[in-house]
Amino acid sequence: MSSARRASRSASRSAPAVLKLDATVYSEAALDRTRRAFAHLAAIDIRGDGRRWTVRFSNIDPALGARLPDEFANHALSCLMVEP
């Protein structure tokens, strides 16, 4: 494979990102609603340990890049305001 093709393929995929959220602030329901809303932008895996949520993003839409975790957290907070 040529280096140009490799560069093109890697540019279309971004590295996985991880977001850690306080479980006393973010509810499971808000995170689940947000995961459904963002499902077309990335593969999203959410795990909790009682104190913190770990949100892992993979196959992120290249148009969003590094902004996705912050946008996800903001959307989850807005879900809490609308429907706690």
C-alpha cells in the first residue's frame, strides 16, 4: 500500500477517545439518551463503577475529531436539565 493511501486511510479514522464523568452529576439515563443521540457520530461504550462513568469513543466521525467528548458531556448535561 502506498504511503499516500495509508495517510488517507488513517485520516478518515481517529484514535479512540476516553471521557471520565462524575457519577454524582451525570445520570445513567442522561448518558444513555446522549449515546443514542450521538450514535451516528461514533461507537460509544459507557461503563460505570459507582463513582465515575467512563465513556469510550471509537470510529469517531473525522469532522468532529477531538471535540466529540466535550460535545457529548455538554449534551448529557442538557439532558439532565430537560428531563432529570
